[in-house]
Amino acid sequence: MNIKRIFRLTFACCVSSALFSLSLISFHADISLAALPLSLVFVAALAFFSIKKLFAERNLAFIAVFRELLQYLPYILLVSFVLRRAGEEGTPYAIDFLSVLLWIVSSALSLVILYFLNPKRIGKVSKDWHTYIEEKKAERKNPAQKSFVNSTVREALSWIDALVQAVFMVLLLNVFIVQLYEIPSESMVPEFLIKDRVVVFKTLSAPKFPLSDVGLPYIKKYNRGDIVVFRNPHYANDRKSEVRTFISQLVYMCTLTKVNLNVDENGNQKADPLVKRVCGVEGEQLMMQDGILYSRTKDSPEFKPVELDSTWATWNLNAVKPSLKKGIRDFPLSENDYASMLSVEDERRNLNLGELAVECKKIASDFDSLYRKSSNVKSGKLNLNDEQMSVYSLFINSGYFTASLLSTENGSEWFSAFMTDWCDKIPDFKGDFYSEANYRLNLMIKRLSGKMILRNAQLFLSGSDVSSWQHDSEQNENLVEAQKLYTYVMLLDLRNMPIFPANADDGSPRYIPENCYFMMGDNRFNSLDMRHSYERWNAKLSPADNYSATYVSDMSPQYVNRSRMLGTTSYRFWPVSRAGVPKLTGR
């Protein structure tokens, strides 16, 4: 390699960089206007100090400047690329593709030139250049030529230069090859604990140039059990939010992880990206009941348990290895709570609806007899809203409801409908375990609520003092059962999931689309994942019942397109005692 060839490479690099700059032209009055001048000024400086000063005028003093500019060329062009796309308006895919292609050409040429300008190889380019560099090295080593101020400044600048280049190099590595993540929550316990650090390999997952759709092709095919890192779909995916995310990543690295600007509009740290496990794949329809994940496909139309899911889904943290327990901060359920939950599910499964219908009709009949004996003024109409029909309200406000029922003209009629409206029209759930289970749970709650109201009415009409009601043994038994059922309802959306994707209006099944996946955390009672919304509302336990109890729900399952997935967790490197490849099955 001689000087003429280096000159040709330099000229080609300047031309490709200039063309790259022209691809950044913006006509919008925002930050995107800064992209073109930044890139052009840098390229002009590169051309001036290299082509004019070094090659044309043979001024060897500019060799170091030329080399330094070449080192920064890929990074300055990348910053310009981001600035152009950080404005209000984006750029067409064709322009993005052209800009990326020119960036690759310019960066590759700069690296080739830098390879031959290395002090170890520059002698093959020019003996004069090599001699000049060696003389400059000798001057810097000569104590007589040294200046304390100059050497200090030079040393400081070299450290700053190394830091800036390291930041940009890490940024490129993070975008296209690997990234390191710290586990922020306990959603993946026991596989990952808080503060675990993992390596995520990204190259096979089609990483994209920042703020564009141009990148490497998809190679990775995700499978059930893969632990993936992905952008949180609960947050906005517009240009403004993507710019903020990119800037926060850059600042995070520049400040050595001390400053994290990745916050929402309220200033709270964003849960983005997320680390979860792939539990559902394309072509499946899912459902989860009593902690068992079910799946069906077009080729296998019956819901069947996903056996693999049981090897990583964790419901009872009290049963994990003692060595892991020390690192777990939150145990959502005690051993007794877990046993109580199982007993509710067992009672619900064994519930005899025929016998229950007889019992509910008797409760309604007994209340009607008391209602007719009541001397309370009968006026107005009773009509409870969703909040008043909540499980919590039905239990905690049973005394208030009793008084309201006894004093309204439709009190007995409403109570009878509440207790018995379902009796003669039990639906056929056709393999929908989730809807059937919630229907049964709803009836258990109604029965208990009815028993509490009936007992209140009996005590009220017997003339018992209200203060003595708390000592009534029957009502105390009801309250214990109410606490048990209410606690279970609070776990409902963590323990179960309706058919997803939901069936079409005609009842035909729908499936997870191509290139989309469904993710959950292993620690199911402590994972706000793709089952849930970040909002909560009052929902009916059973839409099949006109008088259904309601509960506070956040159930809103969604799948994630592979374009939002950043890669798979390849290796846990911290803590050293648990370093290794994450397990795909078992524990």
C-alpha cells in the first residue's frame, strides 16, 4: 500500500461521506436541521486536513489530525443520522437504506485507512511518514522537550478521547451484537434474581439502526422457553418516545450507568425493556386456569396442557431451593395462603350446581319471608352499580345491603333475582375452562353473600342489638369464608387467563399471528407481564350472569411482534456463584 492508494481511499471516503451528508437534508424546522451541517462540517474538515494539507501540501504535521478524524468519522456520521431522524417527521425507508449503505462504506474505508496508518504499518505506506512519526515519539519522550502543562493537557485529552470512543464503540456493540442488562425485578424468580446481570445476544434478532427500520435480517426463530429481552408494548412506540429512549441509553453509558433518563411522563423509571419467557408462539390460542397453561392450534382444536410451562412456572416460592430463598425479597404468598388458594380451587371444581341452585332458592325464599314480616318503610328501587357489586363491597357492606333490601319496594324481588336468576339457564362453556371456573366462583361468592344478608336480616328482625352481631358464630364463620374468597379473587388475574387471542364474534378461534409471541414471567404472582394492562377497572366475574359480582381487573393479554424483541438472554455472568446459561426447562 503506497501513498497514492491511501489518497484514493481517502478521496473515496470523503466522497461517500459527503453523499451521506446530502442524504440528511431536512426541510423541517426542528432538530433534524442540525444533521446536515454537523456532518458536512466534519467531512469538510476531514477533506481539508487530509487531501489539501497532508496529500497536496505534504505537511506531515497533519498525519495525527487525519488519523484522529478518521477514528471519529463513523461516530459523527451516526450522530448525524440520529439527529436527522429525531425531528417531528421521519424519513422514507429508501432514504434510510441509502444513508445506512453510505455510512457502512464510509466507515469501512476509514477503518482500512486507519489500518495502514497504524505506527506498525505506516512504514509500508511512506518512509517519510514513518520517520516523521518516530521523531515525534522521540520528542515526547525527551525530558528536555517536555512541558508539564502540555503533557498534562495532552494526557487529559487522550483520556477523554479514549472515553468518548469507548462510549461510541459500546453503543455500536449494544445496538448490533450484545448488550448487558441488570435484572430490575423478581418477575423471573427463581431463574433470575434482582441485580443479576445477563448478556443478551442481539445479532440474530435483526437489530436496527437507531430510529430506523434498516438493519440486519431476521435469523432467530424464537421457541417456547426462550428468555427474551423486548421493548415494553405498554409504552408509546412513536418517534418522540424512541428518541428519548435512544438519548437515555447514550447518557446512561456516558455517565457510567449513573444517570438514567428512561422515565415516563410522571418521572417514574420505565419498566423498559422487559425480560420474560416465551410461553406462547405463533399459530396458538392460549388459556390459563388454576395455574395450568393450555394451548390449541388449527391442527389440534382441543385445549391441552402445555407440559413445558409447568417446568418453569413458579407459584409457590416457599418451595424453591433454600440457597435461592436468601436472594428473594418478596414472597407473595405464605405456605398457608397457598394452601388456602388451592382449597378454593378444589371447592370450586367440586361444586354441584344442582345442589347449589336448591340452596340459593331456599336463601331467597327465607329472605322473602323475613321481608314480608319487616315493618320498614318500603319505598324506592334498588339498583346496584358495578362498584357496589364488587366482591369486596358485597362482603364488607352486607349490613348496609341488608338494610337497603328490607326498606325498598323491590328489595325481595331484586335479592331473589340476584340469588336465583342463573338457576334455570346454566350455559354450555364448550371447553372454555376459564369462563366456567369464573362462573362457578361467582356463584360461590353469591351464595356466601346471600347467607350473610339472610343472617343479618334474621338478627335485625329478632331485635338483636347491632353491636352484638360481631359475636354471632354463624356470621363469624361467614366472614372467615368471605376473607378466603376475597383473597382468592385478588389473585385471580395472576393465577388465570381467558382464551387468548379471544374468539371471533361467531365463536371461531383466533390464533397468535405469524412472527408474534406471548411472554410471561416465571414468578407468576409477581410478574406484571403480557397478561396485564397498566390500568385497572371493575369487571364482571361472569358475563354469563346478569347479576354477576365484579372485581378489580387488569386482565388484557397481548402478544408482542418480533420487531419489538431485542434478543435472548445468552449468559448470566453475575453473580459469579450462579454464572451460566439460563435454563430453558426445569430448575
